[in-house]
Amino acid sequence: MAEFIGTMLLILLGNGVVANVVLKGTKGSESGWIVITTGWALSVFAGVVIAAPYSGAHLNPAVTLALALAGKFSWQEVGAYVLAQMLGAMLGALLVWLLYKPHFDATENASSKLAVFCTGPAIRHRFSNIFSEALGTFVLIFVIFYFTNPELGDDKTPIGMGSLGAIPVAFLVWAIGLSLGGTTGYAINPARDLGPRLVHTLVPIKDKCHSDWSYAWVPVAGPLLGASIAAVLYLFLNS
């Protein structure tokens, strides 16, 4: 439930800031990339603070996978966490659509409507797009591994995305968006992209385009690859 609610808040606020920027007639229309990256960073903070005391606040299948690979999380719980994250992401995207529905109706650009739900590449090049998502997620996961609980002294036990890591993780996501996000929109989270993309396919959006399913595997495979490499490197450096 914590992963479900935390991921729902993550997507509600994260996709919400995209809607505020790209849809027609909003108060934040055309306010730009800085607003989007800042909104996403703060959405991570909100989701982590809510979920951390109960689930560790992964909010991201790539985080769950990396922690399991590193032996910091039970493999038996991976499936339940990922399912909760996916469902939470779908609910968050649905709420964004309901909130901004008049602006969806007023927006003529179908690609802008799709961008509210999921990521897309600035230049479509599959290898570069996969590399971008993998590298961004690698940075996310590898740095998270080195966020430590000060109460543990010299013990380098990672706190994942726990409550003590809420502020630094928010800044980390902000930095990734500003520095590495311009190529693909930095999904760095399979649930963040796949769940809302499913919602875009299912809900009756006025004059919507296709959901770009030919690209949908990139923001799933790239983050999982980057997370796996980060976990393996962390284990190697700390063996």
C-alpha cells in the first residue's frame, strides 16, 4: 500500500507539472524545462516521505531490482512491489487526466497530450535512447547506494529511498533531469513510463495520437539495465 500511494503521488505531481507546462491555457503553460525538472524532483520528495516509513519508498522497479541484486531486499517481495508501483503510477496518471481534462480538450497538439503521460526521445535513435535511460538510471541507483543512515556510523548500509534520503534523492533526481534528461525525458523508472502510457491508451482523450508503443520498451529496458549495472558495480566495490 505504501508503494502504491507513494508512486501515485510521484506520478500525480510529476506528470501534473508536465501537464501544467505543455497543455494549452494553464497557468504554467510554456514555463519550460526548469519548471518540469523542479516539479519532478519535488514529486520524488513527496512520494518518498509518505512511503519511506512503511516500504522504504522504492517507487521504482529499477530501485527494487537493484536492491534485490545487491542483497539488500528480498526477491520474494519484488513482484508485489513492482505491481503496487505500476498500479500507483496508473492511478496518478488517471488523476492528472481528470484534473486537466479541460486543458486536454483545448490542446490541439496530440504529441503534447502524450507527453503528459510518458516520455519520448528528442531524437529517435534506439541505441542512444537506451544508453541515455541506462546512464541516467545508473547515476540514480549508484548514488542512492551511497546515501547512508548516519545512525549506523561507519556502516555503509544503503537506505535505498528511505525517509532520511528524501531530500538528497530529490536533489539527485533534479540533477539528473537538468544534466541528462534532455535526450529522452529521463524516465529512469519503468513504472513511471509504462503505467501512464497504458492509461493514455485506455482513456478517451480528445483527438489523441497513438501511444508510441514501438518506443515503450526503451524506458523499461534502459532503466533496468542501468540499475543492474549499478548494483553489480556497487557489489564489486564493496566486496
